[in-house]
Amino acid sequence: MGSFLLQITLNFDNFPKTKTKQMQNILVTGATGNVGRAVIDHLLRNPIGGDVIAAVRDVEKEKHTFNHLKGLSYGYFDFEDSTSFNGAFKEINVLFLLRPPHISDIEPIFKPLLLAAKQSGLTKIVFLSVQGAEKSKVIPHNKLERLITSLGFHAIFVRPSYFMQNLTTTLLPEIKKESSITLPAGRAKFNWVDVEDIGAACAVLLRSFDVHNNGVYEITGNENLNFNEVAKMMTQHLGAEITYHRINPLCFYIKKRRAGMPQGFALVMTLLHFLPRLQKEPRISSDFVELTGKSPISLNAFLHREKETFQN
Ligand SMILES: NC(=O)c1ccc[n+]([C@@H]2O[C@H](COP(=O)([O-])OP(=O)(O)OC[C@H]3O[C@@H](n4cnc5c(N)ncnc54)[C@H](OP(=O)(O)O)[C@@H]3O)[C@@H](O)[C@H]2O)c1
């Protein structure tokens, strides 16, 4: 009896607090990226009574990438090829939409995309935005939220804070090569969230869309830390000193452009690190706990988990 109860408890632990009532085919854009992978992973952990479809640019290649995942379907989709939209959106009930980092000019790509979605009968969107998107009309996420709203979609906006994975992706080459992090972030505090947690929260929202329709969810971790504090934590974990260098935003932007970063991407990266200096400390939200029943992963736990990434 005891082990039976334990089994029931364990099985229910993995389920979202709210459940879907109907078949849902879910299309995940950005499927090969940080967040898309985590979303797919969490959706496939518990069958959704519909298909999970990875929206990818190269179907055959990504079938190999994801061959460890059972039950994933694939659809050809390219943000920059509007002829791919109708086929990809066919028979889709809910769209997980993100903005690839290099696309900063919203209207030319996302307006045709959203109109094609409507034409295909797709009316439900979970959009990956960013914490604080509502405060700044210049950032693309704000423009995209407004576009989605103005076109009358049923929408859920997910506004995550600063990804811990920035340390293992965008910032990694400098960390490995120079043992440093150079950003125009001054002493501003960032809220640190693990993309795994964003994936878990989005999976709940996609599965139980109707319950959360029109909602805005801030997915954050429990720690607000500046880059000096993070560099010290990394030094303790990695056993090698990591130094944080502050740089002014213009120099940072020029440096990134000279290193070959596209204009829009360099601008968004500069703003996302500079604007927090002008704003209050990020809000620590309880949305993740309420959606998943779990505590967010700490930066210490993340650094411990990813130790090898920094060393290889
Ligand atoms: N970094 C942060 O701290 C942070 C915080 C809050 C919000 N955000 C937002 O999160 C989003 C980025 O998420 P992420 O980190 O998961 O992105 P990511 O890892 O850079 O992945 C981007 C994804 O977009 C796909 N993609 C790029 N161009 C495409 C195209 N033309 N057609 C189809 N797919 C395309 C890529 O596929 P391929 O494999 O084919 O290239 C990849 O799957 C951005 O909007 C960012 O502003 C970031």
C-alpha cells in the first residue's frame, strides 16, 4: 500500500497542476535552441493527447539531432521563408513562438507569419518574451507582444528573466579564452533563471492553454545578482579566477560589430545589458512555483551541473 501511494505521488509530481481537456497539436519554433529544446523535452515527458512538432529549417538534419526523443514530429519552417508558413501551421492548435535573436525588425517577418497563422485557423500563441518587455517600446519583444495583441490572437506572454545559459553560450568563448566577462551592465542586478525552468513552465502553459489564456507569466529564479557577484561564484566553482570587466555601452556595441555580430543583435544585446542599470532591481516572481509546484534552480546548482562545459 505504501509503495502504491508513493508511486501515485511520484507520477503526479510530474504532471502540471492544470490539465488539458482536448487534443492539442503544438508547434514549437526555435526547437533547436536553448528554450525550444527545453520546451520539447518537457512536453514529451508527459503525452499531451496530440502531436508535438518541432518547427525546423532542416527536417532531415534535426531528425538526427533529436533521435534520442521518442514521439517528436517535424515540420519545415523558416521565419525568413514565408512560403513555409502555411504548411507548418496546418492542423496546429497552439503555437510556441519565439523571436530568434538575430531578428530584430519585427513587422516584415512576424506580420506575414501571424496573418498566415490566422488564415490556417491557428489562434492560440504562447510567446517567449522577456522580463520587463512592457516597460520599453524599443525592444523587439514589446513590438511583437503588441502585434500579437493587435491581431486579436488568444495569447499568453512568457517573460523570463536573464538566462543562466548566457554563461554557457554567448559569454562562453570569452570566459574560456580570457577567464573574463565583459559587458555594459555596470553593477546592475540581473535575475538569473535556468532555461530548463522556462521549458517546464512553458510546457504547462501550452498544455493547459485555455486555463491561462490572456495571462502574462514572469519566469524568474530566486536570485538577483550583478556580474561581479556571478564572477566570484564562478571563481569558487571552477577553481580558476573569472573577472568581470565593465565597459560603456557604445564601446561594447562597437566591439561586437567589429567581431562580426549583426547590427540588430548587437543593439539588442547592448540594450538588454545596459537598460537594467537605469531600472529597479528585477522582480522575483512566484509564477514558476505556481505553475509547476517546484522551486527554481539556483545559480550555484546550475554552475555545478554545467562545470564541465566551462572546462572542456
Ligand atoms: N538570453 C537571455 O537572457 C534572454 C532572456 C529573456 C528572453 N530572451 C529571448 O529568448 C529568445 C531566444 O531564445 P533561445 O535562447 O532559445 O534562442 P537560441 O538558442 O539562439 O535559438 C534560436 C532558435 O531559432 C532558430 N532560428 C533562427 N533563425 C531561424 C529561421 N530563420 N527560421 C527558423 N528557425 C530559426 C534556431 O534554429 P537553427 O538551429 O536552425 O539556427 C534556433 O532553434 C530571444 O527572443 C531572446 O530575446 C533571452
